[in-house]
Amino acid sequence: MSISGIGVSQQLTDAFAAAVDDKSTRFLKISIQNESLVHDLSIPASGSTLAGDLEKQKDENVLQLDDNIPAYILARLDEPASDSWLAISYVPDTAKVRDKMLYASARASITRSLGASLFADSLFATSRADFTPEAYAAHKRHMAAPKPLSAREQEMEAVREAERTAGAGGSGGAYEGSRGRVNHLGTGVGLAWTSEVEEAVSDLGRGEGSAVVVIEIDPASETLTLKSSEEIGVEQLGSALPATEPCYAFFAWPHLHSAPPRRDIVFIYSCPSSSPIKHRMVYSSGASAVFTHAKTILPPSTSAGSLASRKIETSDPTELGEAYLVAELGLDVGGDADPGSGAATPRDEEKKPFARPKGPGRKR
């Protein structure tokens, strides 16, 4: 299972094992479905070289790539002669932001689970034009270019290395590689909580009103520090989070979108697109661990409120409004709730309006 929570399905493991054994498969296409990496289709080699089969892809779109939908492609290399594969992450510029984040967070899980030693190279594609012999030749020239790298390339290489090795030491799959390295965040769950942060989050669970706790990571000590804690309404939530830096936030939200009305404490991972790449990697790697630890601080159900079962991620804090929270948490706006969801009907809300109590006048 990857840090993102997206795991490799047994169906994909079997399909890749078969492709490695039969030697005739050139491409495997993979997608994310129901929080799992699954095998979509296999394309046999039509020639003796990858360049030749990429030419066929350019002409016929045999991989059935969509201009707006991400996918992963595994391509068998014709050199070196041993079984070596190229891992291609296809994330179109026009894809939905949520899909971009999902596919970016899960791509390291593929090579790690299928066997890192089988993958000689990786490629990042943002359009179908990147699936051509010319684009692949340009990629190989770039990889063979003399060092030193530019500052930007060094930063990108550090990110790719972190993605490849994040969570190293897991159980892996049928083709587990042997090239273990140390994760830049240690075990991936080693973020320390200061007493100030724990107290602020605990206070949310004991409170009654609408408030937010914003948390930062001190990269030098891998410690969570308190950036701010204040009483705000949902309409001020977007502006309360940093606009250019990643952060974690816990938002206590009394609302009418359930029967009876309740107070959810929502965990938010905000990562603006303008955030420094290394910061984005650190926060992405630690998000699940922070959410998991919060469950020990905030009981799942109390009279004051409970930790929402779903995490919220955003690359644009300004979109964090009531409608966004309702959609991301699977709540119901008009009252036609799914069975068992606990969402209120319009009549319920009219009969029993929820008077949000005023919280304590406390601000850090």
C-alpha cells in the first residue's frame, strides 16, 4: 500500500507477471479505480523496437489515451536485452486537479510493488505528443546529458528519488526490488507533535463553535508546529490557510447537513500549486500519519464533535467553502441522502434548526 492509500491490485500483479514471462507484451496500461491500481489493457509488441511501437501509438492511439484522463503505462524496453521496463506517468495538463494529485501521489507504488529492479527508467508525460519515438529519443538524450544538473533539475531529481523510495521497507509485491534506500522522512510516520499542537487539536474536540487549527512542519526537526488557532466560520476557511505554502488544518464545523445536526472536525491537507516542490513532498508523505495520529487525540464520536472519516485535499485553499466540504465529505445539500449517510432532509432542518453556540473567546 502506498502512502497515498492507493495499492496495487492482485489483478495487476498477475497481469504484469504474465507480461514479464511471455516476452511478447510491449505495453500495459494501468488506471486507478476504487482506490486501487488496476490493469486496463495489454498491447503486444508489433516490432522489435520500442521506437517502432511508439510510432504505431502515435498513428493509431493503440493505448487508447484520453486527452483529459491520467493513466500509467509500462513499456518493455528493447535494450538492454534483459527484461527491463520503462514506467510512464501520463498526467495531462488538462486533467482535473484532484486526478492530478491522486495519480502523482500513487505513481511510486507501481514500481515499488511490482519490483523496482525491473524498471530501468521512468518518464513523465503531459500529452499524447510525448508518446512518440522523437519524444522518447529526446528523453534519452536528456538523461545522458552531462552533469551538473541545473538547480531546477537537481530539485526535480530529488523529488523523483523521494517518490521512488518513500515507504521503502514495505511488504512489496511479487517482484520486490532489492535497491532499498532511506526515506527522506525516515519511516514516513515520524513527525513529532509538539504539546502546543496536541493541545490545540484536543481543544477542538472539547469545543462547541466553528474554529480552525493550522499546522506547519519544521523540516529540520520533522516536528509539527502550530501556525494559528482561531474561531472562524466556514466562509473564512479558505483565507485562513496559507496561499503559497502547504499546511495541515483541522476545522471544527457545526453544520445542518446531517440528522441530527452535528459538529464535524475535518482534516485538511492544503498544497497550493506554487508551493516549493520539496515542501510538497514532505507534506504529502506525512499527511496520512498526521490524520491517523489525530484519531487518537480526537475520539471518533463525542457530544462536542467527531473527526470526519474522510480527509480533504486541495491545491487551491480559496475553494474551501461550504459547498466544497459538503461534496468532499459526502454530505447532502438538499436532503436526498444515501441510506445510512445520516444526512438531513429539508423538513428535518426546518423542524429543528441548529443554533450554533458561540465558542470560547480564545485565539492563539
